[in-house]
Amino acid sequence: MPLITFLSDFGWQDHYVASVKAKILTENPEIQIIDISHKIKKFDIIHGAQVLKSVYQDFPEGTIHIAAVNMRTVANESMIAIKLNNQIILGSNNGMLGLLDEKSPDEIIKIKEEEPFSNFPAKDTLAVAALKLQNKKPIAQLGEAMSQEDFVRYLPQRVKATREIIQGHVVHVDDYGNLITNIGKKDFDILSKGKSVQVKFRNYVLSKVLSYYHETSGGEAFALFNDQSVLEIGIKEGNAAELLGMEYGSMVSIKFSDY
């Protein structure tokens, strides 16, 4: 039986998370539901996509992921199921699922809703769909195929790279205030061979990229490639976003020079 993960912007104060879980567990109390996060910023599909993108492929193939962020805030917004990187993701066709990967999903299904005008589609549609997919049943049974043209996608901020510089942006600020960028380790490893490096952001310059968090002292700014192999900027025992005055979209660059 596949796992079900659950990510939302519902928070923990109200009954919403428990209500979705109750819908699933009432039908099958043996299902394992793993919470990814319910502290996604309200209505923020970019934040939701970044958190889900960081972890969904760590789960076994065939895991079902319920992604309930900014649900049905416009009329006629479809609930969809996609198959991507051997994972099944259920959510709204509001652009969030389109931010998970630059490549297109292998399959996109518009879910046939039992309650098409529900004000709680996470419970009435996505939870029901997850139950129908038990025992690795195909997502095609959930409804009708959706074209790639109808699948909502937004262009992500892209990295620019030359032999002398990589330019990227902050794409996520985590709960510690660390600044997660879209600069990947693969490009850095290629361009940094035999070169000195300078990591630049706002009025700050760092002369090296660390390998481990413990290599810096408390209160110092640092840059390293995290477990997702993307550049992260932080301040040990401090909130980098607040102390450096940076946020989503802030520019970060790495300059390469001959020794």
C-alpha cells in the first residue's frame, strides 16, 4: 500500500488538517499519512512548490502526495492528478504543480469531482482521489486526460551562467531564515575548477563556499551547497533574511577569477 504525504497552507490552529486525514483514515485506518508541512505561507504556491520539490522524490516510487495550497480561489479551477518522476501528486491546477520540475509530467488527469462546487476540495476531492489510488491503481481512473496546454505553468526564475559568473536568485527562505537560491552545485563545480570564488549579495562578499555548517563561527555569514545541491546563504545561529535584508527574489552571484 502506498504512502500518502500531505502538504498545505492550513496551519495547525484549525480543524482542516485533521478533517482531511479523518476522511482518509475512516475509509482505511491502516494508511500511513506523513505530514510534510502545514505551515506553507497562506496562498503562496511558490513556497509550497519549493518545499514539496525539496522532498517528494525522497519517498518510495508510487507515493501519493496531497498538495493543498491556495485551493480554489478562482472559479472553475480544476483539481488534478499528475505523474511526475514516478510519484503521484494531487492538487489544484493553479500553477503550483507546474513549478515542481522544468520537464512536463508524464501524465495529467483532470479529476472528476463528486462535489464539484465544494469549498473544501482537499477533503472532498483530493482525499477521495488518494483513496481511489490505493494499491498502485493508475491515475487515469480519476477522470479525463488534461492536455499540456491546459496545465498551468509559470516560468521560474532562471540562472544565468558564463565562465566568469553565475547569477541567480533567492527562491525560498526557510524557517531558520536561511536563503535558498536556484544556483546549482553542478554548474559551480564545473566553473570553479582552478578558480578563486566570490559569493556576492547586496553589499556582502564571501571569499569561499563552505562544505559544512560547522566550519563557521556564530554570527558569521556563510555560503554552502545544501542537501538539495543548491547554494544556501545563512548566518550561524542567526536569521540571515532579517540580518542581511534579503528575501525571495534577491539576487545572488558567484564570480570566478584566476588565482
